[in-house]
Amino acid sequence: MSETNRRVFLFPGQGAYLPGAMAAFAQHDRVRGVLDEIDRAVPRDAGGVSDLLLRSPGRPLPELLAQDPLGLQLALLGTSVALFGEIADLVEPSDVLVGHSLGEIGALTAAGAWTVGDAARIVAARTDRLAAAAGPDGGMLALSTHAEVAAALVAAADDASVVVAVRNSPRQTVLSGPRAALARIAAAAAALGIATTALASPFAFHHPALAGAAASFRSAIAGLPVRPLRYRVHSPILGRAYRDEDDLAELLARHLVRPVDLLTGIRGLHERGHTVYVECGARDALVAAVRRTVPGVQTLTCLDGSRPGPELIADVRDRLTGPVVPVPVVSLPVGSLVPVPVVSVPVVSVPPCPGLAGSPLVPVVPAPVVPAPVVPAPVLAADPIGAPAPGRAEVIARLRAAYAAALDYPESVFTDEADLEADLGVDSVKQTELLARMSDEFGVLVALADIGLAELATLGRIADAIVARQVAGPGSPVASPAPAPTAVPAPTADRAALLSDLRRTYAGALDYPESVFTETADLEADLGIDSVKQTELLARVSERLPGAPLGRDVPLAELTTLGAIVDFMLRGAAAERG
């Protein structure tokens, strides 16, 4: 196996169910063997997993959530282990298995830690303890936004019953807590234009309130025999691979209260040469998250509903055994990772959990944020004075070369339409920095004040903005639709008055109470204002004082509080006066 084409086999958790989709495997001995072993280990009056999965049409997901949560959890386990069994003979020593939440039990089972029967007993014990301790009103909510924005919404709700539970991709974060509290946060997110989805989950997983269930679960499964692992299994919860000496009963119990960080796990595997991702479960949720997290990867699904399962399995086998298609490895800069600010995530105090090392448990314990290494700007030849402005094709080529060099990406991933953040993982701060470089490179002002970062999400759009500005003349902004200007106070150089003015402006724009905008409150870490919104507001308030406009050299990373912004503006005004 090539150093840059290693494979990852993904085992999904909640939601990975398609009614009747497994029925096409009814005559496959390996699949039936897995499902029959689950039924022998956990006999149920409600019917076996074999009947649940292999009949068509199957029972709908909402019905299982409401009436048979144990059957659903066993079906998720059986589906992933059975599908992996159809391709397990192709797994190589360099490959890795990765589970997501409940999927970690499936991944460990596929790697040989337990028999399928014991894995079913583990899932049954897990479901039973959760049902007894979690209550009927717990749920999970996916938000289409960064983890720090999600954490800020939680902090703004001032409800310690909700926690950040999962980071799936750069723009998908999952919250866990009571459904009523999640509904309030969903309404607040909608007001900010953030899409949300209530997940098909029977419980509020990865929540510190489950500490009691975790202790009981550990006791219930502690006596089950554990065998050495045949394959490497990476845990997005632990942030490392499992080891044979691990106490799996204790670690599985901790899973109930610890957050999942799939985003960091996938980026780490990708940097080590894993560029082929196979989803061993129903639907394609995990490979979709992979595509949003790292560029230029190959993804395969075993049961996504597009074709009968056996046909998809045959296709997966062909592609895993066929000629290796080289996939470039993109080394993502540390600065593109999105840390979860500690101050924005409420930490719920829970009593010590007997039998669990490291109690009390908390929802999110982010790793220290490592400063991004300085990436030298590429040396690009400036256009000579009087030379004809480059055409769009040349602009695109130069943008592609500059962005690839700055980010250590292959140029091929920078297509005209590739979304810099959603597709390539380039965060808004890095985008702003690169736009400033490109303004200097092409001798035009591509400022966010008159366009907005959301409108410059691809190299194609950036190229169009540069070409338009070159036509208008160097440094000339191009008119774009904008709200009618609002009256602003007369410029002032008085610090207290300026600070008060900014406080009113920020509070009005964000619908926050003015009282939260203290001079030292961090706009992002304390108040949840992301860098894009900060840049927009800086453009707006720069009109307040002559000599302090928003230009290309504004040190956004230093202007993290209103006090810092006021001081910056006053220094600019003083310099203007000479």
C-alpha cells in the first residue's frame, strides 16, 4: 500500500439506518451469520435484528426511535459489522478503522476485540443503562457552523444543561442536552442564519449528566473477555489509537460523557497518508464529513440507498483492489484548525463517577491551542507600472499558485468553484490574510468592507473581484449592493465617547445587551463573534473616526476587544493629524 493511499474504514453511529436496505443481503451467509449471532446473544420479544434488517419494507426510523430503541442500536451495530465483513479480506496492515460514537463498538468488534455476540451484549447494556438514567427528553442538535460559534450560542443561552458534544467537520458541530433547551438554541441559530437539524438520536449522548449511567455500564460489561486487536482502531473520542492493554470497559463508559472530535481525527489521519475512506454502514454521513474536512480524498459507501447493497459492495471491492489512483496529500496548516474556546463552553459540575478514573467528567476539554506556524508569503513578481492588467485566466493561475504555496496544498484542489472553507478547510482568518496579500500582489483593494467574505468564498469570485477592480482603476472599490447608510455620530477623538459609540453599534448589530461589551471582553472567545462578523463591524465603525479606516493592514488578531479597537482607531487618528 502506498504511503499516500492508505485506507480508513468508517463505522457510523446514530442515524445510520435505511429501512429495508439490508434486505438484499438476505442470502449472504456472512451477513446472516453476524445478525443471527446478535439475535442469539440478545433474544428479544420485540423480534430479532435479522427480521428487522432483512425484511422489506423495513420499519421507519422514527418508529424505531419511539418504540424500539434497543432494536435500533443493535441494528446499527449489525449493519456496520456485517458490511465490513463483506470487505474485511481486503484490509491491509496500514489501514485504520474509525468509529463514531456507537460506531466505536462496531469498529472494535470488527477488529476482533469481542465476539459479535459480546458486542451485542455491550450495546444492550449501554442502551439499558442510558434508558434508565438519561430520561425521555434528551436529544442532539447539529448546527452548520464552527465549534466556537456553537459554543458561543450555548453560552449565550445561559443553560448549563446543553454541551458541545461532537465536532464532525469545519462547519458541523453537534450539541447535546434536553430537547426543549436545544429548541431554544435552534431558534437563536436560525435568527443568525445558521441551519440546524435535530438528529435521530434516542438519548443526549456525550453529556456529563450521563456519569451515573457510565459507571453502571462499566460494571455491566467489565467481565466480558477482550481479545487482541487484528487491526488498528483510532478513536475520535480518545484522540488516539486503541492499545491491547487498554481497559475497554472503562473507556467505553467514558465515551458516554466525553465529546467526539472527528474533525481533528480525520485531519490527523489524512496528514499521515490516509486518503481513501470507506463508510461501513448505512447512508454516507461520515464520508460526507470527510469530504468537508480534507480535500482531494476518495470516498466509498457500502449502503447509501443509491443501488442495492450487494452492487455497492462489489463496486467497493473493485475499487479497493483495482489500480491505485494517486491522491495528493494536503498538509493542512495548524492555523486552519478550529479550537473550541474554553471560556465559551459551560462546564457542568458532576459528582465523581465510581469506577471511572479522571472523574468528575466535563463536556469539553479542548487541547491547548498551538499557535500556527508562520508561513512565508510566496515571492510573486509584481506587475510593472504601466503593464496591461492580467486577464482572468492569469489572475486565477496566480491566485492558485499563491494559495497553494501559502497553505501547502496541491494547486489542483483550487478549482474556480471550490469553496475555500467548506471544501478546503481554509478558515476565515486565513482567508482574510490571503486576500490582503492578493490586494498587494495585484495592486488593487479587495477589501471586505464593500464586498463581504461570504461573497469571496472561491478563487473564481476573488478573481472576478480583482479583474473588476483593475478595470475600475488601482485601489478603486467596486460598487456592490449594500444597505442604505445609517446616520453616524460626528467623528470624535474622545476615548470614552468612542468606546460608548462602539458599544452601541456592536450591541445593535448583534442584538446583544450593551452591558456585555465591556472594554476587555474578548469578542470571539467571550461573546462568540466570529472573525467574519468582526471584520464587517470594523468596516462599519471605521467611519466613526477620520484616519482610522479599515484597510489592508488592520491587525485583526490583535483587535479582539472593544478597548483594543478604540486604541487602534485613536492611534490612526493621531497619525493622520501628524
